[in-house]
Amino acid sequence: MGHDVVVLFEHPEWQKPLWAALEKRGVAYGAIDLKRAAFDPEALPGARLYFNQASPSAYVRGNTRAVPLALSLMRSLEAGGARVLNGSRAFLLELSKSAQAAMLAGLGIAHPRSLAFNDAEVAIERWGGGWPALVKPEQGGSGARMFLLHSPEELIRLLREQPSLWLPDNLLLLQEYFPVEAGKGIVRMEFVGGKLLYAMRVVSHGAFNLCPSEACNPEAGGDSHCALPGAAPAKPVEFYPFPEVPAEAVADGERIMAAGGLDVGGIEYLEAADGRRIFYDVNANSNLRGPIGEAFGFDPFDRVVDYLLAERARL
């Protein structure tokens, strides 16, 4: 195809800053829209470097078919000898909150107790105490379909009244709940090429959708391109540069990136009341936030293009 890199994507608004950075640098790039696509596995690959930007949350936008196609396409590309950044291994990890918990346990990194289930009564029996707890999709993304529950009865009632919560894969997760100091929020670290790009504090004001893309959480509030059903938070989600991120947290993030096979990613942790850092989310589709990068003195999408070009030069 004559492309330096081909990007796999599903959400066009998320991609605009990357397209602009690629075009500014004169990079010959291609794009495959995973919402409506087809591929011949025997005719792949058409380029040597691909960059996966698919998201597990595609189903909340009516694009459920994008995820299995992305995974099959990446496997075929890899079998054909292409280099796929955030490829099938990383994407499988992002599709499974339970796999993330298992990986964090193997690394000895503090994380919430988690229980994957396909039957609420069995889950309640296995979970025992430990309420309140979060229930979320095994295939998470963008904070979709997350609920804070205070009793087993709430879980039974929720799933009886909203059976669509079992979609897309009929697998849910109960997860230990850690309250956080409202004014401090959580910390999200962004990595490119396995190394820290920047860290930021995220103050949610009760929202679960902490997507850092300005298309989803605009700087001054306003319309979102990935608004989720449910009550809106009292205030817009706030993002602040966090240059003081502890070196130990960065080192744990680097270990997670390496163990998960992630090339570009966002990793989130919270600070528990007992002082522990609790890592709870691993994102292979990292939506960078321009104003945060600018606060550190650079355009984060330029850094991604630097990385893409360096990886292409190695092939």
C-alpha cells in the first residue's frame, strides 16, 4: 500500500489529533475503520507496521462487531509477519479485566480483589462480604455500565431490571471498592514505547467515564462524543498535570507495560486510605490529552508519531 504505518480505529473523533500530527509530519499513513471492514487473511499484510487503536467500549456506541474483527485482523497480520503495535496480546489483555487482575497478582502489584461471573447468585456466594463493591463489564472501557452496589440484593435487582448489562460477552466482574479523597482523585500514567510520557491526576466528581480524550471530556465541559447513559456528574471531570508521580509508581507501570505486551498505554491507580497504591485499570488504547502534554512542554501526539517512525525505521 506504500504506507509507513496503518492505523486500526473505531472512534473517528478520538483519532483526529493523531491524524493531524501524522499529516503535519508528512507521514504516509493508512487507516482501517473497524466498524465496517473486511479482510482476506491470505492477502495480508499490505504494510509492515500497524498501530491498533481499537477500544473495548465500541459496543456502547453500537459498534460491537468492531472488536472481534480487530482481533482477527491483528492475528492475521501478525501471522503474516507484520509488526502490530498494541497487537493481539495487548488487546486481549484490555478486553479482560480478570486477566488484568491475574497479571497484576503475578507481578506482586496491589490491585482490587476481583471476581468474574456469569451467574449473580453464584457470584454472591463466592464474594461473601465486602460490600460496597463495583460491578462492571469484563470487557470494560470508558467507564461504561459500572455501578457501585451496597448489598447482594442490589446486584440481583440491577441485573433483573437491566439484563442488557450482560452484553456484549455475558461476563461481569465484581471488584473491591476503594473510596478516594475527592480532591485528589486517581492517577493516570501514559506510556509510549514502554516509558513514561506524563502522569496526571484525574478528579471524577462521581463520574466513571474518565476517558482523557478531549472529545469525551472537554476542558470546559460541554458536549461529549462518548457520553454514556445515566446521570451526568455534578461537574466535568478534571485533569491536572502530575509531575510529582512517585518513581515507584512509574516503575510498576513499566513492569505492567512489559508484562502485558503494550507499546502505548494508559495505566491508572488510586491511593488507598492506608497509603497503598492500588492499580486497577490497564488501557492499550491510550487517548492522550493535548493540554496535559502542553503543560509538560510538548504535543503528546508528536511523541507518538516519533515512536511510530522509530519503530518503522527498525523494520
